[in-house]
Amino acid sequence: MRWFRLIARTANKVIDRMALLELSNVSKHFGAIHALNDVSFSLEPGEVVGLMGDNGAGKSTLVKIVAGNFQPSHGDMRMEGQNLTLNRPIEAREHGIEIVYQDLALCDNLTAAANVYLGRELRKGVGPFQILDYPSMYRRAGELFKEIKSETRPRDQVKQMSGGQRQAVAIARTMLSEAKLVLMDEPTAAISVRQVAEVLNLIRHLRDQGIAVVLISHRMPDVFAVCDRIVVLRRGIKVADKDIEKSSPEEVTGLITGAIETA
């Protein structure tokens, strides 16, 4: 199927060269520290890009710029052909950009449905006389879990869930706002092999729905299992941006460590 997606992406570029997201010479400086230096890349709808690099390579800084946590020191971003300037994360969400942080930012004492709707709770009533609309939130959360083929139940408390189920809750939350791009920070860290398979299936589901994914991961097998392209950063500089089929784990390791300068 991957070759089919590559042909489809190529055809789409011929028909309409507008990428979902484009970064042009984006840099971020914290005083004398240059976290990112002139990083450029583009992302197509439904494309999964693996973002790799050693600690301090600039991966998290790049993702936080796209998510609206940081503004670039210089450089430009475009979303669907329009200039994109983000001052706050809520503005990124308004443009269809969602982020799943490594710690997932879930409340263990709440249900799955309550976490999906956290900060966006549904209410019913008139004027000041409103109450939370739990039935509607349970129903919609259940539909989202079915969409991503998760066995997570809306009324279950998060503290009782496995790592894979927690990821399902975090991903379902991104789908409430009809996301176009989901940024995922180390989603398969510190979970079991079976739960890793669940999370990779969730990423495939997002891709199949036409949602683009940027996957930050140190786990080489995961990146090569689900990604269409790989971008490697080293010391804030992009040293590789290529189709996954044209690379290898050995090459990526060399790029990360500096044994290979660029690819």
C-alpha cells in the first residue's frame, strides 16, 4: 500500500502543489543558543513524517513552533498556502494543528470521555442554568474510540488504563476539532510491545483519514513501520529529508551521531 500512497501523493502534487504545512528557513535562538538553524520542510495531507535526532537536536523546539508554543526567531510558516503566524497553542488548534505530548497531559482521576472533552465540555440548559452534558460526551467519545478501533470505553477512568489506551484517549481528543495535522512526541516510549502495536495502528488510522502526522521518536523500528518520510536534525540543522524506502536504520543512526554528514 505504501507505493500506492507515494503515487497518490505525487499525483496530488502535480494537480495541486499546495502542501498542508510548509516551513521555510525556520530558526529559533534562545540568547546565544541556536536551537534551530534555517530548517525547511513541507508536509502533505495524510503523510506521516518521522522526526529524529539526538537529545538537543531541536526536535521538540521545532514541534513547539508548529504547535504555537514558541515563535520562530526568523523564517516563515504556511498552512494550506496561507501565511501562518501562531502566538498561542489555541491558535494552532484553530488551524487544525493538534499535539500529543509525551506525558499525554491526561487527568488520571477523570473518565476517558471527560479527558477527551477537557476544556471543551459540552453543556445543556439555558443561560446561567447549565449543566454538563455527560450523555452527549460519552456518546461522542465512544464514537471516536470506535473510529480509531480502540477498545477504550468512555466511562473508564484513565488511572485504570494501559499505555495504549491512554494514547487512544489523547488521540481521540485531537479528533474532536477535526485535526489536519497531529504532532506526536515519543508516543511509544515506556509502553509494552503490544501497546506499541496499538499506538502504531492509531497512527495508521490517522493517516488513512487524511490527517498528517509528525512522529518524534527514538525507536527506529516504529519510525520505519509507519512513516512515509524521515527528517533528521543534528544540532539544530536538518541533515536529511528523504522517503523512508530510500533510507535505512543504519543510515539514520549515522546521521544522528554525525558519522554521516548529510543525506
